[in-house]
Amino acid sequence: MKLATLQAQLPNFKIKLLTLNDQEALLQLEQSNPEYHRYFSAAPLTIEEVQRDLTAHPESLAAEQKQVFGFYLANHLVAVLDVLNQYPQEQFVFIGLLMVNRTYQRKTIGKVIMTGFMQAALQSNVVALQLTRVSSDTASQTFWKRLGFEDGDQLFLPLNPTGRIAVTTMSRQLK
């Protein structure tokens, strides 16, 4: 997805592609949502995990297919959207993470971002969006369903060192 296409849909935000130079701001944003991290680990969130969040992608994808968009209001990072382009197939986008700073939650920021993102995706010839959500997270289920996403299969992802977490796939057709 081209940054300019997304920025045109969301002119009230300053949007930038996050890099390792932005890891401290991303750490602060993720720390504002400690319950999300607790789904995956009992240990505190570390800067190394944030670095992995900024760069991790499936081995079958080129690094350029991963984008982490930062959304700023008044020069403050208020949300992050992590996507994989052309995954799991061409003309699809996989949403790895949408996280809004706790201070800005329940103020339509997430809905506005996703509505603008879906419009930008349509302009970019994307036909479907997919994601996985933690199955027990009913708040995220409600959020995504309100945006027209439908539940799919339940999967179990491995967690380190031992364990697993149930996730549910969700998808939305755009065309």
C-alpha cells in the first residue's frame, strides 16, 4: 500500500512508516495496552519484542511486503497498523495488528483508521482483508464485526517456551 494513498484517505492524521528509529514510541504505545501483551507472555514487554514487531514477517514474503504505519495527532503516536501486502495471496492484505493508545480508545480512532484504510485498499486493487484475533478477546471481535469482518476458523498458535493460544481468523471482502 502506498503511504500517499493512505494519507489521502486520512488527512487528519500524519501517517508515517515506522522503522527501528521509532521503537521507543511504539514501545510506549504498546505499553499503554498491557492486557494485549499478556495474551502472549506473562513477562513485561521488552524493546527487543518491539524490534521484532517492526521487522517480523513470514519467510515466504519479501521484507518490503510488511508495512507498519504510525498514525500521529499533534506529533503523538496514537495508533499503529501492521500489514502484510499480497498475503496470504495476491490482492489480499493481512492485518497483523491494529493498536490504539489507551488514551485514545473508544473515541472512534480505530474505526476512522480502518475505514480510511479500507478505502485506500480498494484504490490499490485489494479485494480482501484478513486477520487473526485472540479468540477470547470479545472486545476485538465486536470491533472487527462492526467493520464488516466475519469470523472464520479457530487456530492454535504456539507460544514460547511451551503453550499455545487460540486465535480466530476473520476476513472482509472489499469488492
